[in-house]
Amino acid sequence: MKIQDLSSLEYILPGTGACAGCSSTIGLRIIGKALGENAVCLMTPSCAVASMGMTPKTSYTFPALNICFASAGAAAGGMSMALDSLYEKGRLKGEKPVVFTWVGDGGTYDIGFQGLSGAAERNDDFIHFCYNNEAYSNTGVQRSGATPQHVPTTTSPSGKKMPKKNVPLLMLEHRPPYVATASLAYPMDLYRKVEKAKKMTGFRYIEIHMPCCTSWKFPASETIKVSKLAVQTGSWLLWEAEYGKLTINAPTASLVSGQKEPKPVEAYLKAQGRYNWLWKSPQQAEYLEGIELNIRQELDFMNGRTRL
Amino acid sequence: MTKIFDTGNAACALAVKAANVDFVAAYPITPQTSVVEKIASYVANGEMQAKYLSVESEHSAASAVAAASAVGARVFTATSSQGLLYMHEILHYSAGGRLSMVMTNVNRAVCAPWCLYVDHQDAISQRDTGWIQFFAASNQEIYDMILLAYKVTEEVNIPVMVNYDGFLVSHSSMPFDTLEQNLVDKFLPPYEPSWRLHPKWGGTFGNVTPSAEYVPFRTSLNADMKRTGQVFLDFSKEYEKLSGHLQSGHFEVYRPEGATHFLLSMGSMGKEMELAVDTLRKQGIPAAGLRLRIFRPFPEEALNSILPSGAKLLVFDRNMVYGSMGGVLLQEAKASLFDRKDSIRVTGISLGLGGEDLPASLLVNKAKEMMEVLK
């Protein structure tokens, strides 16, 4: 299947309040096509909520519940189980809709993590999508648990001291039916993963890397280019796992196996204005070496993890 | 009708089972625990055709039932004390979102310091969330109020909290009558909401809303909350006719004949107050008991109509509003009676906090102290 073969039905209508070049909206557009019409969405406070349109208007065609920030896991799990009850009792007829969440890294890594971990452990029946733009972009770029080390934000003005959490891995180790990472630069890989997840039941987690032109400071036309560089440099890894059994996806697979060297990370960092300070920093060499070492360690770790 | 001898928590669980609830999410906390244990066992052994989600916190319990209500399920959760405080955000959300929900709150003191015993600080801290609040004082009243709560919430689309005192009521066994299932089903037909969060209905829920559109959401919630006082009375009448279980309205009034002094309280203290009233009457003081059964909306008109001209109202609060004259009931009562042109006198105290024992003899002494204040 090629991108031209995707359904021409649009689930995101023109007129969203999202920034030009918004990665979240591109991702949701692809996901809508993969999930189809029988789907219900839950969202927590984020750019997607802020840009979907104000009451009584919306640019999203699917039914969406805007729940509280820490609530994604429990609300989606509860909604899905309640639907099971209503369909079993014959109060609703037909096919149960797919329940999915559309939640940022704040709602996944930070405030929503407890509820999400609970839902994964219980194997609640929904797909959690984390659109990871590596900061609280909606409130004007504050650090989150997903913000990479050294990145300055309005609440880490001299650069974040500690590295980011690896929530996809933490989710993997809950051993739910499905966990996957994805990138907008590989839309058919994303589409395939959503289609696959849609056919499964239980807890499914898909995290999409979402370069944000506004907070990462790159031109709106370069969202896909930056997404691709993240994958090519090994800064974002593509993989999927069923019940904890891990498979690395192309093109990350050749980096993990050592067949191919990752592109030098400067190419990725130089595409983003949020790293401009690095090129003037006396610690440039030390920081770059640390970033590359971290990439190498992650690739090695994933290589070992595939053998479990 | 079946006569049962069991605890308040058992009465609650039996009523939830009878109400044909579709979905339950809960997190255990003392003294609520046996409510959710019993419901979990009903679901597990097939006595109750519902789904039960064992969530990892009260915030998640409230989130799960709110989202379940949005797809049109009849839902239930239960908590106490810190659990209710932890739900606070979702209480606002679900009332604002006009979600039909029923929750039991087994009243317990809040920390610090930790305390397992009853007072009403947990519930009164949720006064302004937009939830309807009932207060039951016996196991029969718990059973009846749970069924009434579903009837009310599905009529006004405002969630209902049914409160009763931790341990004193939750763990006390008393006789109560259940209702035949066909009568419950007649009173509570399956929930058919006007709208569901579902592709067949469409639409989004809870979007960002500009001020001009936000205001009507709030004013309509307030209008329907005010309407709920009458809705509660109407459904109480309907329930009484169907079940034969006597329903006493907004207040249970004890020995009002010729009374000049009215002793207002809520929860189990209101039952003990009947003994205090008997003692005062024996001593020649024309006292009456007023036990509040619906705290939100506050039945301002009913209070005014019960109190005759020149009445003295003595308010016993099992809660405290720090830095004020006393408790919440005192404030509500004073505000409700402020416009009276006749000479109503009101005073009150906070007592019974953290499960402090309240025997009738103590209530008599406190009443007499308050009478001195009003002399």
C-alpha cells in the first residue's frame, strides 16, 4: 500500500486552529484514515484540544471527550468497558467503536502516567496515542519528562539537566498486547501500526514523534524533514512489540543491527533553532559526545532487548 | 419485599445491584471498602450484569465513571474522606458536563492528622462542585436514597452523592426492607440518555468554550440544581407510593408540635438528636429535631416554612468552616433565614469531629448552652 492509496475521507476538517506545519494535526489525519468512522476519541488538555475549535464548533469529525489532564488512561479504560457492558446487554447494537486517546507527552509522561500505567496493567481495551512534541508546547514551551537533555525551555532556561524518560520502553515492560513507536516521516509505517492495533483488543500504545516547528524553532515547511532526521540519526527509534516481544522496524533496524551507522546527530540538531546556543557553547564538544554516546547506548540496548 | 438485617454498606451495595447499574469503577478506602467488595462479588458471581473496573486511584475512579456516563452507561462509584478529596477535579468536571452519575461517600474525617472516624468535612468540602448531596442516617434510608439518586440524576443530569456516616452507619447492622426487582425496574427503567458520546450521535464534549457560551452552561446548571429540590420531593412521593417506604422530604422533622426550639443537624447525629429532643421535652422545653436529608441544593424554602415566627434554631455541625462562626449548616441556615421579617434567632456549634462521640446527654447540654446564648 502506498500513501496515494489511503482513503480520501478526511477526519480533520479545514479550519483547525493549529499552527502551520503542525505535526499533531498531520498525525491525527493519518490515524483518522486508519481507524475509520467507528471510533471515539478522548483528549486531555493539549495543543490538539486548543486547536480543534471552540464550542460549538469543531474541526474533528469523530466524537471526542475532552477529559481532565491526568484522566486519559482511566477515562478511556472506563469508557471502553462501559461500551462493552452496553453492547453485551443489548442497549447498543452493532459494532463497538474503537476507543482511542490523543494525548501529548505531558498527559502521557507526566501528569497522566499513573492512570496510563494502571490501564496498561489492567489491559483496558483502547489505543493510547501519545503525540510527543517533547515539551508543554500548548502553554508556551515548558519542560516535560519527554524534553531531551540540554534543551532550553521557559522552565529550563539554561537547558534541561537530566535526560528524557523512555516511556515507550516503560510501556513495553508492562507487556501489553501492543506497543509501537512511529514517525511522521514514515507515514505508511504509522498507518500499518494503527491498522494492526485496531484489529487487536486490550491495551495498545502508539507513540509518535512530533517535531513542533513553533517550539523547536524550525520553518513550518520542515516538519517532515526534521522527523526524518530524528530517525536517521538514531535520535528517535522505530519499533513495535506484541506482549513484550520486540521487533525493530526499518530504517531503525539497520542502525540497531550495526549494518548502518546513524547519520551524525549535528544534522538533526542544526535543523532546530532550540539548539542554536550549542554551536556557541564552550561545552559543545562535550555535549555532542554525550548525545551521541546516548544514541549508541540506546541502539545497543534495543539490540539486546530484541533477543529477550 | 425482603427484610434484611445487615450493615449500611450492604444496604448500599444491594441498592446498586437492584438499580441495574452498567458500570462500576472504584478504589478501596476505609470505611467504604465493603461496599465495593460486595459489588465486585455480585459482578464476579453473575448476580449483577455490570462491568467492574478496579482502578488505581479515586481520581481514576471518578474519571472512569464520568467517561462511562458520557457513553450513556448507568454508573456507580464509592469513596470516603481523602478519596473524595482526590476526586475533587472530576467532581467539577462531571457536574459541569451534566453527566448522570451516582456515588456513595461514606463520611470520614480528613487528614492531617489521619483519622478513620466520621465527620462531614469531606462532603462539605465538595459543596460548590455542583453535585447534588443526600445525607442518609439509617440503612433503610441508604437503600431508598440510592434508588432515588438514580431517578434524580437521570432527570436533571446532575450527579448525586449519597452520604452516610462512616462506621456509625456504614458498619452498623440494622433491619431494612429491599424492594422487589419488578418494582425497582418500574421506578428505574433502563437509562436512555438524550445523547451519547458515540459515532451514531456525533459531536464533541467539553471543548474549549468562549465566555459568552460558558456562562449559559453555568447558569443552566444552577437553574437545574434549584429545580432539583422539587424533583427530589416528587420522586420521593412516587417511590413512597410504589415501595410503601415512608419518605420524609428535605428534612425529617421530629416532634414539631408546639416547638419553639429547633435542633438542626444531618447524618446519624440527627437520629441521636431525637433522644435529646425527648429529654428536653421531659424537662419542659418545647424542642424539635430537624434532620437535613438533602444538603445540595440547600432546602431554603422548606426551612423557612418549618420554622414558625419567633423560633430559635440551634445548629449542630459535624464540620468546621475555619475562621468563621462555625459550620456550613449554620452559614446556610443563617443565609436562608436572613430575609425573614419575624424574629428568628439562630446559633450553632461544630462538634463530633473525627468521630467524637455524641451521646444524647451531650447534645442536650450543648442545646442548653446555645439556648443561653440566645436568651
